Amino acid sequence: MNGGLMPLPDQSLRKLGFLSIGLFRGDDPRPGHESTLAIIELGEQLGFDSAWVRHRHLQYGISSPVAVLAAATQRTSRIELGTAVIPLGWENPLRLAEDLATVDILSGGRLNPGVSVGPPMRYDEVRAALYPDTSDAEDFSYERVARLLRFIRGEAATGFSGTEGIEVFSSRVEPHSPGLSSRLWYGGASLRSAQWAGENGMNFLTSSVVKAEESEDFAEIQLSHVRAFREVHPAGRISQGLVVIPTDGASAAQRAKYQAYAEARTPRTKQPQGPARMMFSPDFVGTSEQLAEQLYAHAAFREIDEVAFALPFSFEHDDYVQILTDLATSLGPKLGWQPAV
């Protein structure tokens, strides 16, 4: 360092976003949903470029991010709104394309839908409720994403269009939002996912959980995904996902809670987990100066200019206000970022 200043990255951070799981109580779900919307509003006021929501089914986190973001479109005017990510195993791509296009129209072109594929979590337990007649025939491969892409891009969903009686029909998904296809993201944890997203003209969300394919160092694995995506789609956007918790404005109790949270999750970051050999990123906790130094040393961070830092799962609304405020007013500027206006 020189004169107490942080070393400059290869290029300044261009876009700063955040990700929320949107927790709520099962016996009183409205306050949790309202808290999520209030956090998104705060994010816009602080100048964040994007706000993203997670997706959880049969849990106490947002199960319908598209509906939540529809509400957010009416409470914000500038901030980009994203999903990270919608598991397509739960979705009909044709119906989802209609919902996404509708919300994008309502937002004025600010929606960034992130999706992933694969069988639904705990599929053996939910298949009878989700796909009672077709559970053995459902295709959970990349083709499910390709179908969504085709519908959003305006390709025909049916061979008929025109007027029948007093009804007028379109052969494509309506409403059609022309710019939405350029803002579709794939959330992936493997080299193949990074390559596939690039080959199909999508943007790519790097995950804070990755497959240990060529290394057991998280940063090196994430960097390999960044480079694999850019090799086939150099013009595509790529966003890095990490849990980053600045403590500049935190109380002593908050700092202790944040540190305990990170420490409890640290053991899983030491080696690959389970038969899929999944590697978890460590959480980053500290002052903005400490965090900036750690991020500049992160192999993947040094090759990106867009991030969506994840808010921890189980904190309180006031904690999220403090974390977002410090991200926008202290850490962001140390990373060369300027708030949007």
C-alpha cells in the first residue's frame, strides 16, 4: 500500500449489487416480505446498481421472487431487479416467460432474471405434488433454459396467430419485452455451466458454491469459471457472488454476531463437500479497508467489474440496513465504485 491507500484493482468496480433471501415467519409472513421490499428501496436510495432476491420453495424464504419484484417495480424507478436464481425444475418455461416479460414491462426494462437447471431440491419428496403425471418425463437439462430463451426472444410458441371470433391471438409470448433477452442470466457452479451460458448468449452469475473440478481453492475455481465464460462470450456480463459483511458502522453486538456467523460456516470451506465435491466460499467480515484488501487479493474479483454481494440468511432488518449502508458509503468507494444517481 502507498500512503494508507488501497492498491488499485485492474479496473474499478463498475456495478455494485446485493442479494437477499427474504426470510419471513411462517405464522406472519407479511413483515418479512415488506422488509425485503424496504431493503430494495433503501438500496436504490443508496445508489446500488442492482438488487437481487433468492428463491426458496417449501421454506421460509421468497418462493415467488417474480411477484416480489413486481411489487418492487412500483416502489423503485432506477435500480435493476434480479433473481438469483429461479430453479427451472419448478417452472413451466412458457408460463415463466410470460411472467418475466410482464414484470420487465412494469419495471421499464430493469429486470435481470437469473435461472438454473437440474432436478428440484428433494425431488423424490416433492415430485408427486409438483409433477403428479409427468415426474419421470420432465427434462431438467439445459434444454429447459433453452426453451425459456426462445420464448423470451420472441420465437413462436404456437403455429397459430390471428383473429378467431372476437379474440385476437399471437404466436409468441405476450407481452413481448424486446430488451429482456439481453438481461437473462445463468447461475452456475461448474465449468460446463459457464461455457454453456456463454455459448447461448446469456450473462453469468458466478456462485458462492462451486464444484471442485480442477482445484480445491475456491478463488481459483471461480476464476476458471469467469475465464471459461469470457472465452466464448467476451461481451457478456458476469457477476461475482460472495458474502461480504462490512463492520464500519456496526455496533459491538453486531460485530460479534457477524463474526460468529462467519466462524460457524468456516469449516465447510476447508475441503470439498459431498459426492458432488462442492466448495463453499469463506464469508468476508471486517472493516471496509480490510475487506477491500481481501477482495483485491481474490483471484476472481480482480477479473470482474460487477458484483452482487449476498446478505447473510438470518440477520435482522437493522443489520441489513447497516451492512448496505457501509457497502455503499465505505466499501464501494474503496473498490473504485461510484453510486448511481
